[in-house]
Amino acid sequence: MEFLNDRRSRLVLAGGALALVAGIGIAAALISGGKGEKAPPPPASQGGLVVETGTADDGRLDPARPLRCYVAGQYVGEVTLADCAKRNGVATGALDVGVDEAGNLAAADQAGTMLTPLPPVEEAQVEVPTAPPAAPAPAVTPAPAGACWRYADGGWRKLPADMTLNACVQSLFAGRCERSGGATYGRWMQQTLRLVPGRVEVSGDNRSFRALASQAENCSISPVG
């Protein structure tokens, strides 16, 4: 009986040792097999999530990029924004830049009739003569005379002779009534003149206008000065 008991004890110990060895072998096989596998890609890369980044300058218009340019509603080709503004006779910032019917970027004078044209180029070259030495003032000081300009068809045209402000206003606007929402422009020396319904306005900075003279229903202009 002791012999059997000893034999059974040895079998139990041997079986336990074999089970332990087998467990260690299985664990080692699982560990070594997992080392060669790659981690699965993140879920966002398998469809659905796309992130695009850009700089804050992406929406700015390149001044050297050609745009479809319109002058008086007519297509004149693809030019730069500055060239298109020059052809329209306005400042670059005053152009209406958007997408045309073909889906292309376009620039045109579409901001309305109140769009103020730039002063004539020739005006910047005129030098104001130095005032002569002071002399006794006459009883009546004559009104100063200067160049008078008319703006029409996208350009400036200088009237033949220098004239007073009143003469310039009368020459440019007398007998002409402007329709509602419209404006007609002129220049006298360094001031911009503008005819709108019912009055003539003047601006010294080409931006801020004030009333200069009223206009009657028969399109006559009240004297200036």
C-alpha cells in the first residue's frame, strides 16, 4: 500500500510539472507571436473624418493675379486689380470684386453711381504759384480762378479756360438734372464737385461731401459765392 501511495504521489507531481511547462510554453508563444503584428490604424483614418488646415492669408486676393475686368458693363479681358481700377477711373478699394456668372473672380465698377472717381493725373503736376508780396487790398477782391474738369465716359476732360468756382459749377451742371440715385462729377482746382438730385456738393478730400449750391426744378443752379 505504501508503494502504491508513493507511486500515485509521483504521478501527481509529474502531471503538475507537465501542466506548468505546457502553460509556460503557450504563454511564450503568444508573446512572441504578437511582437510582429502592427497596431491597427486609427478609426479616423478609415473614412469619415478629414481635417484640412490653412493659413489666415488664404482668403486674401493676390494683387498680381489676373481678374476678369469689366468697364461700363463690357468685358475688357483679364488684367490685374490695379489695372482694372485704372480703366474704371476709380480707386482699387472701390471696385466690386466677386464671382461672375462663369464662376471666375471678376472686378467691375458695380458699387453704384455714388462711386467717386480719382482726380485727374495732370492735376498732381500743377504747381501752385507763390503768392506775390502783400499789397493794399482793393475794395473788391476778385474771385480766384482755376482749372475746371468734367468727368464723363470713364475719364477727365479739362475745360478750355480757367474760371471761378461759380463759373465752373454753372458750366458743368447748369441745365442738367440728375436722376434719383445718380451723380455727375467734376473738379475745380483741388476740390471735387458732385451733382446729385436737388443740389451740388463739394469735397476737399474726395471722400466727404457737403452741400455747395441748390438746384431748382428747372435744373438751374443757384450762384456760388
